[in-house]
Amino acid sequence: MACDIDELKHVPLFELLDEDELAVLAGQVEKRDFAARQRIFKIGDPAKSA
């Protein structure tokens, strides 16, 4: 599922992007939810996403 632009606006890393840039980024980002303390990366895993 694509990410909502409004969610990206609250991320400090993306605060300088304008609406058009946020729209492009939102189309390329998949939002995923994880449980607290759930491991999402392991040492040695291939770098597919971050």
C-alpha cells in the first residue's frame, strides 16, 4: 500500500520537500506496521529495503 502524503510531512527527514516531491515519494514508499520489539532486520540480511 502506498504511503499517505500527510504521514510523510511529519517525518523530519522529509520536511523540506514540497507537495509535488512528497507525492512522488509517497508513490514509491510502502507503509508497513510492526509490533513493538519485533525484529525487522537481521545481521547479514540482503539490503532490499529500509
